[in-house]
Amino acid sequence: FLATLTYDTLRFEYEDFPETKEPVWILGRKYSVFTEKEEILLDVTSRLWFTYRKNFPAIGGTGPTSDTGWGCMLRCGQMIFAQALVCRHLGRDWRWIKGKRQMDNYYNVLNAFIDKKDSYYSIHQIAQMGVGEGKSIGQWYGPNTVAQVLKKLATFDTWSSLAVHIAMDNTVVMEEIRRLCQASVSCAGAAACPALASDVLYNGCPEAVGLRERPSLWKPLVLLIPLRLGLTEINEAYIETLKHCFMMPQSLGVIGGKPNSAHYFIGYVGEELIYLDPHTTQPAVEPGEGGCLPDESFHCQHPPCRMSIAELDPSIAVGFFCNTEADFNDWCQQIKKLSLVRGALPMFELVERQPSHFSNPDVLNLTPDSSDADRLERFFDSEDEDFEILSL
């Protein structure tokens, strides 16, 4: 029963932000509660909020028509990935205004997550792709499994054209990411297109530039880092580092939660994490005329939930989005500076090249296109066993 409690049944009274001089950080943006409360709430409301739904088309044709009680981590995976798509197609400064007609790209992003089998990142696609990761439909996912599944689904999303990298074994290899993000077409001589400003080449080339003359491009990067920050509870030494992740402009937030209960963490204030909670069951939404969706139920319009950082389950996945190579270089510099912060234990290692202990193909081959990597990634998915669905 506990796993299916909804906001409707509990009649939650949402607690407003505390009156504190501590800054509020939301996905790389810093706010003051005293002077920017409206801006904080608008930023939170503008994030796409995915919750349990009921009465959607049966998964696989004969499977569940609701994900209540089992889909919270899948919904959190949708939220962190939707934030990447919002940054990619709308920009971090984009805001959702209730009742206002949004630009087409907004509806394109939202449609990619609608509960039907042909949406790129629907609950249907995630649940069915998860079967290949050893998860039966309706089974709990850990943060790593949902990251692996989203990476596979992103290959079909040619509109977004994302490079998705999952850094395993607590190690981010810069060389691997650059290889993944730099397109295979290279400039036929550096002088072929010298006058093109970098913003003109934003994830693409002017049509006039011939294929052979195209400069090397950078595919926008979604970097997901599954981590375990302690055995049964989070090690306090990681807390400062975790906070800093929410301060970086590249932040996509964190997926994780408490045992049995996944959340999408988008920021923090003081010693509390700010999160969007998927544990509300809402009716499935049908697309309207011309692809427009009744979209109010995809935006959390009450103050967001908060919880003590110390209560966080140690199994999480941290996300970052680097739209350009400069963004990635800046992120690397910030991670290196973070290692110098007193009292902050690094959550993962940033290295230029693949460490030698990764090089044995019998152990693991982590080259981006390796089918071996796909088969062996599950080797690391031990954190899934720590979550148990409460008996209903």
C-alpha cells in the first residue's frame, strides 16, 4: 500500500521555501529566497514533471496500463533526460507559463515522453528496452539501469542527435567522450571554412558548406554517472561535492532517492535537497489537435519537495549536459577545481585516457560503440538489488 500512496490520497500541504539567507541552487542557477521566490518557483514549474499515470495503452499490447507502484525510477529517468532535451532545444532560460501557447519545439520535446509505444522515451519504450537489460516489465529499476536504457533509446532520436555517455566504475574518461562527441566528418583542410563563427555552426553547418568541407562538429553531450556514495547511507564526505554538482551550469540534476522511492533532485538549499516527486498517479494524457497536448499536468505547480541530504540513498546517477565542446572543457575545469575544495571528497575520477585496469577486454571494453560494453554494463548494476518494492 505504501508504494502507491498519491498526493491526492494524502492531501499534502506543501511547505514553502524556508526563510533563509542560504542561497537556493536549481540546476546551475543561484537564487535568493528573499528577493527571488517567484523566479525560483517559475524555474521549478518549468521543469518537465513526469509522474505515475493510469489508463495508458497496455505496454507491449498486453502488459500494464499503469506504472503506479513500480515506475518511479523510470519517471525520474524521463525527467533528467527531458531536462537535457529542454536545454538542447529550448535553452536553460526557457520558462513555461500556464495557459501560454508554447513554441513547437516544446511540444516536440513533450511528445517524446508521452505514454504511447511510438514516443522515443515513453514508459513503453523504457520498460520494453529494459527487458534487454534483464528487467521484466513492471520490475524496479536502479539509477544505472534506467541510464543504460535511455542511452539506447537516444540512438533513435535523430532530431535531438545527442551523444550519451555513461561513465562506469566511477571514472570519466575525457578522451572517450571527445571521441564520442566529435562527428566523423572532418574539415577538408582548415582553410575551407575559416570565416564561420562558432555560433553559426551550432550543432550543424550552413547548407552552403559541402559535406567534405564541413568542420568537425560536437554532438551535444548527455553525461550520466552512476555512483554509490556509501554502503547503506550516504558518506558525509561526499555531501559538499554533491552540492557543487547542482551549482554547475551544465547540471541536469540527480536521480536516486530513498529506498523504495525514487526522486528527481534538481537543487538544494542549506542541508536539504530540492526534488520533483513522481509518486502521484494522474490519468494518461491524449495528444490534442495538431500535436498540442494539454500540458498542465506535466508541470509541478506547487512548491517542490525537500529532504535532508543525509537521508539520500547512496545509489544515484548524476547528470550533466554539454551543448558545445567549450561547455565540456569548462565542466572538466570545474571538476578539477572541485578536487581542491577542503572537506569535499571526489565522487568520481576525471582522467584524460582510459586507465590501464580497463584495458583487458576480458574484463571490460568501454569503447563507445562496443557491443561488449552493452553486454557487460549490467556487470555494474548491483545497486538495483538494494531497492525492493514494498508489498502492495
